[in-house]
Amino acid sequence: MALPNPLLQQLGKQLEIYRERAGIGPEQVDANRRLGWYAGKCERVERGIRGVTPAELHMLADQYKLTETELDALLELAERARKRARVSHVAEWARPIVLLEQAAQEFDYYDEALIPAVCQTPGYARDLLSRAKPDDLEDRLAARLERGGILTKPDAPRVRIVLGESALHRLPADADAAREQLEHLETVMHDVPSADLRILPWTYGLHPLLGFACNIFRLANPNITQVYLEVATTSNVITEPDEAMLYEGRFETLYDAADPSESARILRTRIQQLGTRRRHDKREMGSAEKVNSV
């Protein structure tokens, strides 16, 4: 089953808003002879199941009495929705999250153990992606690292990230790669204006999001919220407002519990531990070499 295109859903929602503003029913749209739609297509378009062509958007703009600015915004959104097929080197079922990252005005990320793609460094991403033994590892790595640019682009979305403290320990085996990743998180925490990264300490205990991750995206024009959930081989995008609000409330609880100053202290302490461990490993290696040379 094909997964929904979140940008197509956004386009459909905006068309629904304009149709209702014009006081027109879905059946009147389907009956528009210029469009030539079958019965029920308007509802399928508004649900994001079917797309619309630029010519159809122009005809809808006439029927809904849209301004030129409103039509231009719809045409731009429709073009971005059509680019879904060009999201390359990402599993088909995972493509919605890439599109949502690109389209969102704000997004929140929570995971107990996994560092988000937008914050991954080369060593971390390579180690993680190589576990699946893909044939196109280098291409997937380049695509993964490119996603990090969203945090520093001129119109960067506001991003809030809450990581469980265990994410600071589930790292590449290579000590240099592990330290590089955590130092990058520290840079994001202190030096990236668009990002607010916090660490939820182990001492917080049990909570409603324990055991799974969630990504909450807020889009503009129209203002809608979508929640992206993912497991090993599939994903789901939640668009129902009441259900999305449940995830938003649970995320806010964890965000408020993760104190910024304590987050910085936990991260800095873990970086120092890695440095100490690396020096300890080198001493161990040196001692072994001496024993072997005797």
C-alpha cells in the first residue's frame, strides 16, 4: 500500500479550506464540467489521496474565487508535492519524514536512544547505515548528511529535540566517531539558533513515550500538525488533530522535564568520559605491546 504524501495532504487541506470559504460542496466541484472529475474525486483530492495538475488548480481558483497570491501558493505547494518521487536514496516508506522536514515550519523530535538524522555526523551515520548492508551505502550516507543542512539554512525551521540519556551511550564503536558525534550535539545545543536540544536524564524514570520515538511537524498555509511514527520497515503519518494533540502533550511533558542547564552538564560529562576512555584504551594498548615485547 502506498504511503500518503504529507505535502499532498497539506495541499488537499488548503483546497478544502478554500472550498468551504466559498460555500461550495464537494459534489459541486465534481460537477464542474471544466474539470471533468468523476464523483468523489474532490474528497479524494482533499484527503491527499489524489493530486491535481496546475491546469486543475487554475480552474479551482476560478471556482473558489481565489486571489492571485493564494493561487501562486497552491501551485508552489503542488510542485513540492510532485517532487516526492525525487527523494532519493531513502527507503520508500521513510520518504514522508524527509518531505516533512523540508516543509515544516517547526518540528519536535523525541527518541530514547537514536540521534536524529538532522544531527548525525559522518562516522555515526556511516556506522548506523552500514548495519543494513545497503548496496548504495555512500549515496545513502550523502543523502543522510544532507538533511542536517536544514538546521542552518536561512529560513531554518524551529526544531526542538529531546534525547534520552541512553542516546549518549549508544554510539559507534570507534571512539573518535563517537566523540565527534557528541561534540556535534554540543555545537547544536549551544551554537545553532534554530535548534533547542535537551537531554532527558535516566533519573526521570518511566513516562508515556518510553519505548518508541515520535516526530511532530507543524506546517504553515494551512496550519496543520502531522505526527510521523516509524518502525523497522514501515511508517505512519497521523493527521487527525485530536490524536496529534495527544503526542504534542506528551512531548511537552518531556521537553519541560529536560532542564537546559542539566542537559548541557550531562552531555559535557559524557564527552569527557569518552576522552578518558580513549586515553585509557591507548594506555592498555601500550601496556600490551610492552608485555609482548618482553
